[in-house]
Amino acid sequence: MSESEKDTMMLIDKMAGEHMLDPVGRLGKLSRICDEAGRLIESQPDEAALLLDGLLYRIVHEWEHGKPLEAAVPPGGMVARIEREAPLVSWRLRLALRAPDAQARLAHCRALIELVDERRDQQVGRNNAESNRRWRPPG
């Protein structure tokens, strides 16, 4: 096993511990996986493509559930639900799935992570607004 293959395996092992991370930490991890795939694209495009294939499902799961991927469960309608809720995300996902090479898939993965991050920021904003409405000053 080459050093790069060992590094990839270590990265995948680290991904298994993502259930311990909060949403910001998980998105950071997804971004780091994109960076690793970007590093591998020139020297090992097949390794990069494999890393990105697994990453797509993790990004979709983060969008769908806002929590870490706990088990490799078949999507079962995730794309259709995303299509109804967020056509832009669905469009980008389809582009990523059909990307002709790892470089194109990497660009779409990065764009998907940004969309998930924007959604998380919107949810945090709504939660803060709701908390502020419910808060009553003492007395």
C-alpha cells in the first residue's frame, strides 16, 4: 500500500468519528476532504474521484438531516425530497453525480458544501429569532 493510499485510509477512518462533531465541525471536515481530493487530482485522479464519490453522499446527508452520517443507509428518495425543497441543490447534486471527471466533481462538491453551510446559517438565524421572540425580560 502506497503512502497516499495509507493517507486516504487514515482520512476515511477519521471520517468514521464525525458523529462527535457539531454541524460546523462536520462541514469543516467535508471541506477538508474536498481539499484532500484536490491535492490528489493531478497525481492520483482515481483516488480523488473515489474520495469525492463518498463525499457526495455525506454532503446530501448533511443537507437532508443536518446531522452526521451514522451508517451507510441507501438514500431512499433523498434526491426527490431535495428537488422539492431546494431545486438549486438538486441541480448541483445532479451535476456532481454526472461530472465527467474528478476536477468537475470537486468543484460541484465545494459548491454543495457552500449551499449546506448557507442553509445551516439560515436555520441558526431562525432559531435565534424564535428564541428572541419567546424571551421575556424578568420582572
